Amino acid sequence: MRKRALPLSKVYRLLEPGPVVLVTTAGSGGPNIMAMSWHTMMEFEPPLVGCVISAKNHSFGALEATGECVLNIPTRELALKVVGCGNTSGRRVDKFAAFGLTPAPASVVGPPLIAECYANLECKVVDTRMVPDHNFFVLQVLKAWIDPTKKEPRTLHHRGRGAFMVAGRTIQLPSKAK
Amino acid sequence: MRKRALPLSKVYRLLEPGPVVLVTTAGSGGPNIMAMSWHTMMEFEPPLVGCVISAKNHSFGALEATGECVLNIPTRELALKVVGCGNTSGRRVDKFAAFGLTPAPASVVGPPLIAECYANLECKVVDTRMVPDHNFFVLQVLKAWIDPTKKEPRTLHHRGRGAFMVAGRTIQLPSKAK
């Protein structure tokens, strides 16, 4: 799969629909992966993304220490790997090895991209003021990559307790929205 | 359609998948509706929801003044009404009348529920510290309503420029996640 750079002004189109993302970090213990559903766009350009990463997660420490992560967006065929990442802790498991995911070098941050994900967003932390109360980080997307062949990605959308809605068809409506 | 109260501990299951919501407010100019995609869960219980409501929106003033709103979750059959709400401003249009949506009294807040939406979350603003920089409000859900007959709601998920992904099938995976 060859990816191309996605203009930063279009990043919101990937995250607005609410897909589960796989967050990669690279702390002193090496690269790690966590599954995350609590995120939102906050600004179009430069793209800002707000997300909740609990202090209970192994990724929290790496994100706090390095200020960098990658948001990788998986599709249907990766579903079992996604829940595998969600069911385990990077404290004990090398998730790349355990779930057969391929780390690929990012262009501007330390943590790796996950090659199997159809889109990857390289991010740095830009606002931590809501971390103490809410574990809420504001990220700026510095570089975005997409597989241009995936026109209607079958993303996964968590509905609780392991129930995932799989993205259905896309319809075009007469909206004036950006 | 008769709705039942949904336990607050289950609210995250409605918002995690990233549906477009219709936000109702009730300012001095009367009730209003806006379409919104930039939201995230922030806590399970009591449920906290973070959302971006631009200061350019008519709803911003009402939300700031009253500290209350309702998040109403529409499904596929309401798609044209949703984009209608998104294409117009409450400064000039009574959106309930213009789009044939039915206001119903909320139980603990001033703004109305939208009867046609399959779920409704009555909310109050609990944190405004990121409003000056990011138009980011933290809401607490006080009361939640759901149509118990909608097991797989065909929610709408904005992909930019009027493209909406319609929720597909739900699959069950062996996830240990809440």
C-alpha cells in the first residue's frame, strides 16, 4: 500500500465520523499502541484534535514525556487486532509483535505509523491544561498520510462492550457545511 | 414513539461512535437548533461530553447565557432536516417550524428535546475554561432518553462537504473494553 500526504485542511474529514483510532507512542519502554474512541476535532487548520487518554493507560506516560503520538485509523479487516490492542497493556506486551502490526517511520515525530492503517496523523501535544482534571490532551496534526484507494473506508465505531458499528455507505446531501 | 430513560452510565454508547447531533438551546430569542459533529465523551459517569460550538453560531450566545442544551441524535430518515438545520441560522429562521421538527419539554433543562430524534441528552455546562481559546464546552449529561425500539440506529457521520457516512451493521468483538 502506497500512501500519499493528505492536505492538513482535510484531516477533519477523517476524524469527524468518530472512528476508533490506534494511538502510537514511543516512550522509554519502546513503541506502544492503544485503542481510543474519545476524540474530537477542535480546529480545521492547523488541525487540532482533543482526546482523552486515561492516566491508567501505559501510553499516558509516554505521551506526557515525549509530547508526540500518531493517530492511526484502522478499518474492518483489522478489527481483531484493534480489540487485541484494547485488551492488553504495553506494560507487558509488545503489541506490534503480538498482533502482527508493522511499524513504519513517521516523518516528523518519534512514534511509528502503523502501516496496515489506511490513514496516519502525526501529532504533537499543544495544550495540557485539562490533563489534570480530565486527562484531556489537545493535539496538533503536523503531517497526515492516507491510502488514496480507500474511498469509503469501513471504519470501526465503538458502541460499548465490544459492540462496533462498521461504517456503512456514504451519501451526499445538499449541505453548505465545510 | 415512546421513550424511556437511559441509565446515565450508558450514555457513552450513544456518542462514542461519532454521530452528528442536533443541539437545542433556548436563549432570549427562543429555542434554536444547530448541527454538530465536533464532540467527544470525556467521562463515563456522571457522563461528561466535550464539544466545540463556534462563537459564530447563534447557539453559542444562548449556551453561554443559559448554560443548558440538549444533544438530540438523529437517524437517516432525518438527513434532509439535519442539513437544513446546518444550512440556516437561528438568527433568521425558526428551525422547528421550517423543518417540521417537534419540540418536546425536557425534564430538567430549559431547551426542548427534538421528538423525532431517537435519543436526547439533557445537559448543563460544567467547564468553560477552554471556551476563550477553543470554543470548547464541557457538558454534563443530567438526563438521557432513548427510543428502546432502535437497536441499530442508522446515525449520520459527517465526512465533510455534505458527505455523510450512514451507520452500517454492528458486530460483536471479544473486547474487554467498557
